[in-house]
Amino acid sequence: MRPLVIGDLTIDIPVIQGGMGVGVSLSSLAGAVAAQGGLGVISTAQIGYNLPDFSSNPMAANLRAIREQVQSAREKAHGGAIGVNIMVATRNYKDYVFEAVKAGVDIIISGAGLPTALPEYVKGSKTKIAPIVSSEKAAKLICRMWDKRHQCTPDMVVIEGPLAGGHLGFSKDQLVPFVENSVDKISDMMHHYDEEIKKIIQVCREYGEKYSKHIPVVIAGGIDGRKEADHCFALGAEGIQVATPFVATEECDAHRNFKEAYVRAEKEDIVILNSPVGMPARGIKNRFLERVNSGIKGEIHCRQCLEHCEPLKIPYCITDALIRAVRGDVENGLVFCGANVDKIKRISTVRDVIEKYI
């Protein structure tokens, strides 16, 4: 496998560990991945949830935690590359980006919305920027806007497909085959999505040529081993982003119960759910989701997490649900996962996971 080259940043093993919040991918996991030669990624989603002032001042706690977690990851990385994942839907998104840049992260990966202003926020720094897209339309829109408004292009683009975990850049109708577990329909959809990937790569080539730079493309979602990785490289990708397999590792920052939930999960336990974020998402069926589906509304403790959240209208607080799960209460919390979580049969190590791809 060739190194992933992002401008003057080289990732020896072209495996990016996907950012997972709340608290699933922090310094322990990101640092371990970076130490093995991959790109370790910290999720900034409510990153300060364990700090004592989080409930009273979540913004201050989160910004302080960015500095602390990046520094801790650097110490574990032994010179490896560290990035952060910042959702565009995050309230005060600009402040999170500024803090990550001040912390000296190598790259910011940003999705859950269109990061149209991201180049402005990193201007003058060495921090690379990479939008997450799921369609040619989104790739064209971001590249066009960055070209027109900021006279630049992405340093890298991440394509997140329909097999990914957590929030998905697809409509509920597009995800129907996965709800029905229809093997033929899923296979047909993935075949068509391969063509979408090629179109996105072509967009990156065109804008790269305009700016005389190379824009590497990374594919994410359902990449379980070397076979799937080779397929991504054959499509034209230069790297892969992997999240779900890294959860069931000793180094992952989540509680042991969270990891065990992945090990126990069967195919029928994987569901597409409606998130308060307003996007469909993939997770593991449990008592919490059963209550939500029955119409029981949970208590809302606003933690100032999402820009467009309306506390009076949402069925539950996504921050509280994710925190309960990452702390170990996996029956009463929200457990996001990828489409192939049922293939995980044991808790391993970061090194074990990376070796599956090389």
C-alpha cells in the first residue's frame, strides 16, 4: 500500500481512523492509530463531556478538551499525524476550528453539513482541510464555493458511503434496502455508488488541475479488510477511512460495555434511526431506541451541541444519549455503528485492525 500524501503531509499507512463522538475517539485511540502509521482522528463532538464544568459551561469545557486531547494524542503518536473531526452542524463551529488550529492539528475533517467557510477559518495555518461528501453534487458545490469565495480547493476529500456508521448523508428512502436487509438491492445500490465515487474523484481531479495540486480521495463506509480496501483503491481512492473496527479495540476511549455491544451485535440488531440532528443514522437496537420508537420522550438537557437543534421539538437529547452509551449504559444510550458491525467477534488492538488492511 502506498502512503497517503496530502500536500506536505504523508501518512505512511493510508488508513484514516474515523472520528467518532461522543468520546469514542479521543487521544487514546487517535494516538495509537497515529503511532502505527495511520491518521488518528479525534472527534470534537462534546469532547469535554467528562470535565467537571461541562454541565455548567459546555462550550468552555469542549474548547479546553480539544487542547488537552490533541496534546495527549501527540504524546502517544510518536511523531504520527493527528487530525480532528468537526461537524459543521456544531454550534459555534468556527470557534472549534480555531481551537483545533491553535492546538496544531495536522488536518480537520468536516461533514454533517457543508463546510463552506472552513478555508477562511484555517487561513494562514499549516492545518489541512478535508470535507466529507456523499455525492458528486456535494463535491461540486463545495469545490465551486471554495474556488469562488476563498480561491482554494480541499487538501483531501472523504467520500462517506451508505455503509458508514452514525449520521449518514443519504435520505431515508435511499437507505430502504438496508432497512429491509435486501442483499440484491444492497448489492445493486453499492454498484451504482461505485459510479458516484468515480464522478466525485473526477471532480477532485478537475479542481486539482485548476490549482496545480493533487487532491487525494479517501473512501469510508463498510471497509472491513484488504478485499474492500483494494476495491476502493481500484476505484481511484488513495486512502480508506475506517471507524467501526477501531471501536472494538483495547485502545478505544469508550467504556468496555460499549465495545462489548459491538461484539454481541448481530445483523438484525442494526437499524436506521431518525436522529434529532435531522439526518438518518445507523445504530444498534436497544431498549433506548425501543422507547423512542414507542413515542416516549426523554428529558431534554440542552448542552449547546447543535446549531439548529430545537429542544422543544426533539424526542430526546442526543448528547445525553451518546454520553450514557460511551460511559457504559449501552441499553439506555445511543450506540452508533457501521453496517458491518456484526462481523466483529472480539475485542482486539489497533495494530490488529491495521494489519487487516496491509
